[in-house]
Amino acid sequence: MTQAFRIDNGGLVNREKKLSFKFNGKSYFGYEGDTLASALLANGVHLVGRSFKYHRPRGFFGAGVDEPYAIVQLYRNGETEPNIKATEQELFEGLEAKSVNCWPSVNFDIGAINNFLKIFLPAGFYYKTFMWPKSFWYRIYEPFIRKAAGLGVASTKHDNERYEHKYEYCDLLIAGSGPSGLASAYAAAKNGAKVILAEDKPRFGGSLLTSDVNIGNQSGKDWAEGLITELKTMPNVVVKNRSQIFGYYDHNMLVMSEKVSDHLPETKKYHPNKRLWYIRAKEVLISSGSIERPIVFGNNDTPGVMLSSAAKEYLKVYGVLVGKKPLVFTNNDSGYETAIEFKKHGVDPIVLDTRKNPESEIIDEAKNLGINIKNSYVVVAAQGYKKVKSADIASISEDKKKLGKIENIQCDCICVSGFWTPTIHLASQSGNKTKFKEEIDAFIPGQSKQNETTLGAASGIFSLEETLKTAFTAGSEISKKITKKDNEVAIPNVVEKQSSQHDKFWCVPLPKGKNYKRFLDFQNDVAVSDVEIALREGYRSIEHVKRYTTLGMATDQGKTSNLNGLQLVSEIENKVVPAVGHTTFRPPYTPVSIGAIVGREVGKHSKPTRKSPMHEWHKKNSAVFVDAGVWLRPRYYKRGNENLFEASKREAKNVRTNVGVCDVTTLGKIDVKGPDAAELLNRVYTNAWLKLPVGKARYGVMLREDGIVMDDGTTTRISENHYHMTTTTAQAANVLSHLEYYLQLVWPELNVNVVSTTEQWAGAAIAGPKSRDLLQKLFPNSDVSNEGLPFMGYLEGDLFGVKARIFRISFSGELAYEVNVESDYGNFMWEKIMEFGEEFNIQPYGTEALSTLRIEMGHVAGSELDGRTIPYDNALEGLVSKKKDFIGKRSLKRSAFTAEDRQRIVGVVPLDKKTSIPEGSHLVKDYKAPLPNPKLGHISASCWSVEYDNPFSLAILKDGKNMVGQKLFAMSPLKNKVIPVEIVSSHYVDPKGERVRS
Amino acid sequence: MLYINCPHCGMRSQNEFSYGGDASVKRPELNKEVSDQEWDDFVYNRKSLRGKHLELWQHISGCRQWIKVERDTATHEIFRTFKADEEVA
Ligand SMILES: [Zn+2]
């Protein structure tokens, strides 16, 4: 198949390398260096999709990031990605793409019926049409909108591509490699500054690739190539193509998305698909250029209507003619440049210029080439449905209000130029309050907000000579401040054709009796009439008009539509454009793939996984793990076909009857050292700490200043000025910060140091009536008798040559000990415990059995210390000192905290002694009471009591103190259960606590 | 992302820090009788002002020091940073 619209020579594509690709199932070929858009156009394909609302046929409008139409679903290497701009997607061998937003096919689209119903889909249609009747919403409106709306389809498969994040620092970050970007980068690099130059396209050079200019006696394109080649050799310069700086954040942090592999058939091994760069720049130079804006006329969305600059780019970069009978419609000299290119390649264009008598070097050149030029002429409407077939044109009066006689002329494309809009997005994102520049009818950056400088066309300078002069100077001056070097760079001489003043004209009036749609926003199908309706209905603020009409809200963020929308509002409102003001630009400048944003933090990499030194042993012994914060802990050790319930019951029972061992390495551990350590503990914990002797442990509760329990744990006095504090697994980091806060800010006079030692110690809890016998075997040289090591005692022992800390503390409520050794010996310790425990029928137990044991003992844990309870609620008021002051004490006097019927922990048993109560169930007096049924409390934790062999739960219950013996209902709407229950004491087993002291 | 000058470590990105609230709040001394109003002001009541604000940050993934940061809450401009024990003039 031949490429009917590819010229024989010219363009920057590699004609040696043909690439085949498929679009909507049909095979084509293009060349290396093509985009999907240029390759389709080379094959004469203009119809690429359907519009968002009316499903009108859509073609190509631009040639890059500003493209509002040509959005495709891409298939690459077994994966699919939606919403790819065909104008940005580089062609690769085997590329496959499909149109979006059309069904069953782009040529015959059912949704196009909306086009004939468009009277029912005016501005604000989402708000109005679908409001009534309510029942229609679910059955008719919502399914309709869902089918009609949306662009591509996201893949439901796991994304196998890899995305990387990179952090970088530089002196100057330069966004855009057009003339101003290149010049400033070169000048700054010569001064030794660390420069990053980013270009979103594959090729460097920006407008120099397509403009007919000379710099330093070379063509603009050659000059750019020379400069880039030199910049790439400089060690202080990073040059990146395919890299879009899309966000300008606080403190000169910019984010750039680098397409590493999108242009390849598949991602190379060890390469990411995309790389997201977080760049902290001392100075930012914005050389993002400008985007041509359309002139609005009837049916201006017909495929074949496109920006004149895009037509020129397709020709000069890709060697592709967008048409063979082009009509150029312009209000400035840029249209002539496109016409001249057509003419040079043997195609005869017709130029319609809205101006009466423009004169310039460019126009002279066009005249000399014999180009047919019609002055004071406009395109009234494009004709043709799936492709431009002809144009209705007419002369226009000097006041631009009256059209002359309408003629129809044949053409196959209409190239529009309504002058240029500086790309001010990044400056605006940085906080720069932009200002309106009358001479160019557009906004430009105002006073810099952060360390940002906008150069060239982005700052409204359209002359190349001035652009280069200011950019070289800015590059030198700004880098000089940083590097203190001043290496002069000669500014090359420039040959460019002078152009004449553009015409402010932007919208062609409707001819009498015609009601053509004149589109402002091509992606969201917002027409002139929609904005008129919004204003008629009383919307005034441009932000409101935007949201009501969805003007500029599509994925292209109105790159081609914003200014014309403002022009329209200002005309109707009889205000000047700056008074209307533009809507705020927010990052991202262009859509960024979610994969790039997430980076490598997916699946198991989304958070770190911490494992205890005994992890491998647990794995080998069929542990089933559970996530406990970032820790992996054994939940139970599976024997045969046991399930969680059976295994945890067996493990808990074995603790109550023999001895069990549990990995408690995950508990937070903090070393508290210094002469004032006791004083700190005394202020942090609710109970008294000044008289704790060396070699003793104490249980403590700490509060926040608002009186709520923050954490609990035991702290042991290792030596005179050295304490070993333990925290819950979940609160370890918060408790350390809490202690540091008070030591550094509130009581700096205390001479204490705190440091986390969680990772330094491996811990094993040995619990059960036979634990002392086992301990004696493990530490034959230590006196571990009830006298030698009483409850809450502490010893240092020798575990077969390894130094160990032995704490007699208990979470299970049984006679129990906790042994700590340095982490590296954790596995050694564990294996010794298992080896010597064999004769006592030892079994390891996991977190499920651990919970069972503590729940039936009425020991509180995270589910009770949930950030909403005070000590009294947890039956811990005995630990609250009346004598001394401590953090949060004053708050306990608050009236709600001292109320007679204050909530309090209780035990809950189902009346049938069989039905387990789901955690989170509400306790109510009458389950049939009308809603809202007053909630008296909630179930905080549930277990199967191994002591009594029936379900048992803990609950936080209003007036819990006086509720023991009451019968209530536990209701779980989630589990659809209502369970009659009796309230009992929270200390269900061994209420006097005799076992721990035995 | 803010760029915060830790007085101990130098310029560091915001994601190394955690926010600690208004630095001008003074905890009432221990063992001192305080009225409900005074206590509420200390625990709960904050001005949440727009503009220059002296606030606490902890360099949690760095030196773990609590520092004071003078920041504009509207523009995020950071004017000065101080060590915990430094007097703010
Ligand atoms: Zn620091």
C-alpha cells in the first residue's frame, strides 16, 4: 500500500525504515520517526474518533500535546492503554490502536444520534436534563451517560510494566528546547551551572524544526542540532527528550514524566516504561513556547479542519500533506508560512485573510510564489461530514459584523490560524499572577512568584531575534548568580522575515438562517451557543461558566479553547478579556499515567515488610502470617487440616495447660537513659515511677494531653539510669516522637536520652504453668524461682553463652516470662526454647491465640486503646496517680470524663453460649426499637474462651460499671446478626490475677 | 513539596518531616492549677491563621530533632527555621 499523502522527499523521518501498524484493524505502514498521527495522515486517514457528547466525527487538530481530538486506545505487547494522543505516540513496528468513544465503529457510530438530539444536550445538561424524575436516574439517565461518556477503557489486568521515580537537583531547569530553551541552556552551561533541559517531543528544537529562519548563517534546525550535540557532551548538562514537565509545585519542585519505552514495541529488560523525575531546581526557565489558537466558524470540528501550524509541522517534520486542496484561513502571517510550504511542495493553497490590506515580507513571498490570496474573507462553515469536502466562504465587512455573498469552494482541508497563545501553564502553577498583553490578545506571566523566568514565545515574544537575545542574556545572568562565573557567549545573528500585525478577529458570525455549531472546546463539545446559554442563565464568573459548560475541562485542559472562550464571555458581557480573567491552571499540564505516579510502590512494595529474626523458623513450621502494621507475624501454626479457629484454640489451650512460646520481637522497644530518666517516666506515665528499684518492671499507661490513652506497656529498670521501655507494635514510632517532643521542647532541662531499640532485640514470650520449669532448663545457672524472679522481676541470664534479658511479665495472664537476646541470636534462642520445651509439650502460638488469651483475661490492647478511651474506660483508673502530675492529667477532670455513667470495659457472653459475636457489633437494649436505635456500646474484641469453651467478648459499654448482669442484644447489621447477650466482668478468667504471681 | 532548612542537617524535602502544630503554644507547668479555659486553650484552641505562622516540625527521617519553622500558611513561603531551644525574635 502506498502512502498517498507522503511527499517524495523532505521531513525528518527515516525513510529507510518502514514500520507496519494497525488502526481499527486495518494495516498501514509509516516510517521510523513518525507519530501515529503523521503515519495515519500519510495514508489519508483523517477520521480517528467520535466526539465526547454528540459523537461527531473527529480528525486531527494539532500535531502535539495540544491535540483535543485524536485520542486512541493503544495496544502494545499484550497490554492496552487508553487516552493516548495519536499526535504524541511515536510509531513502532507492530503498533495497534483503536478509536475510542464510538460504537460499533468509527464510521458508523450509534451515539452520533446525539448529534441530532443536540438540542437536548445544551450547556449544563448534566445538571438540568437528568434531574427529574428521580427514578429515571438509575434506570435511564445514568446508564445512558455511562455509555456515552468517557474516553478509552482502562486495562483490568495487572500492569507488568515497571515505573521508576528519580530525585534530582539542579541549578537551572529549562522546560522546552525551542530557541529560548536552547539559548538559555547553552549560556548557563557555559557558566558551569548544572542544567537540565527537558523536551516533551522526541526531537529537540521546538519551532526551529519548522520555521524558515537562519541563525549564525545556518538554518534554524541545523543551529539547534549543533547546540544540542554540544550540550550533550557537557558533563554539567542533562538533556532529556520525551520528557514533559507537567507540574510546578512549592519551593521550586517540578515533576517531569519521561517516556522511556513508549516509542518501542516493548520495554527493554531492566528498563522502566516511564520515569518520574522530582526535580528541585534553584532556578526554572520556562521556554514552553506557544500554541496556535483556532478561529471559530461553522462546523469547525469537521475532520480536515486543523491548526495551520500543525499542517506545517506534518509537512516539514514528517513529509506529510494534510490535504491536496488546502484552504488556509488566517488572521495573521503564520497562515502564509503554511501556505508557502504547501506551494513549495507543489500544492496550490488558497489563503483567506480576515485582514483588509496586510503587508509584510512573508506576505510578499507568498504573493511572489503566486499563491491565491483573498483579503477580508472568512470561512463561514466547513462542509462535509466525515471529512471536509468544501467550504462556504464569504467576504466580511470592515466592522466584522456583516458577511458578503456566500460562495462554496472545493477543498480537502482547512488550516486555521487565529494567532498564538503563550503556554503559561507552568508559570501559573508556580503562583505567578499572569497579565493580559493587549498586543497579542493573550495572557503572559507577570511578576515571578518562585524562582521562575519565562522566555521566548511563552512570555509573548514572537520575534526570534529578541527571543535569542533575551534567552542568552537570561541564561548567563541567572547562572552567573549561582556559579559566580561569567563566560561570555556570543549571540548569533538572526535572519527572519518580519511579519505584520495580526487581526483580533476570532469568531465568524452566523449567516442568516443558519444554525451551524461553532465549537470552542473540541474535546468536550462546547459550542458558542453553550456559553451563550450559560451567560443567559446568569453565570458570570469564568470559573462557573467553565464548570457549567465544561469548557476547558477535558483532558487537554482547553489548550486550544481557553482564550476563545474568554473572548466570547468578554464580548457578551461587554468587558475586556483581562477583566473576565482566566481560570486557574493546575497540574498536570498534560495527563500523566497513574503507573508513573505510583512508581515502584505497588503490591508488596507499597509498604516495607518487616520480619522478625525467627521468620524463617515460623515459615518452616507452617505458620500462617498476618500483617501487623508493617510487620509480618505468625497468626497461627497450621497442623494438618486445621483452620484458624481450631489451630488458635489448640495453641491457646496449650498455654493454659502446658507452655507456649510466642514471637514478640515486634513490640516497640525504647532505651531511656540518663540521670532524669525516672523523672521523665513519672511525667509520661499515669502511675508513679520514682521508686521503682533496679531489676524490676512496671506496667504503665501513657496519655495524650487530651486525656485519651495513647499506649501501654511495661518498662524495666535495667540499671540506675537505664530503663527499657516497651510499647505496643502499632504505637512504637509515635511513642518515640512523643518522648522526643517533651524532651526537646517542653522539658529540655531533663537530662535523658531516648533511642529506639526495637530492631536490636529479638523477643520470645514463654507462657503457661510449665514456663518456669522450662526457664530453669534454659538458664540452669540463674535463680528463676518465685523468690529469685518474682512477678514483675528482671534478671540477666546466660543462654548457653548468649547474654539474655529475662522479664517476668505476662500478657496472657498465665505464669509467663519474656526473654530478649540480641537480634542476631533470635533464631538460636527460639530453637533452644523449642528444644528444651519439648518435654513440657511446648507449642508455638500466634497472634490469634495471643488475642484469645488476653481477651478472656480482660487485658486491654489496641482495640480498646482506640484513641477514644480514657484510663477509666479500660478499668485502668487504679494506675492513675492522684498525687503527682503527668501528661494529660488535667484533661481527666473534664465533665464528660467524670460522668457517672461513663463508658467502661465489660465482658460479654452470648446467652446461648454458642454464637460468636462479630467485632464491631453494637449493644442495644431492644433490637426491635425504631431507628435510630440508641447504641449503648460496641464489641471491641471477640474470642472463643478456651477456659470455659464458649464465646467471650470485650465491649466498651455506657455505664459499664453498673451493667454487669444485664441482658442486652449485640447487633451486627453487617453480618445480619442479632445475638442476645449477658454482660459480665471483663476479667473472665482468673479475676484475682493469681496465676501470674504463682 | 516544601523544602525545609533543618538547622541541624540543612535543606531537606518535606517528606522527611512530620508536622507538629503551632509552636507558640506553651504547655502549662506541671503541678500548676489551671482553669478550664487555660487548659482548653492549650489542648484544643488554635488560631489556624492565614499568613506567617510559627510551627513545629520533626525531622523524623533525619536527625529526629523537633524544629521551629516560620512559614506563610497561604503561600508556603518559609522565612526562617530555628532549633528547638532557639529563641525566636
Ligand atoms: Zn535534621
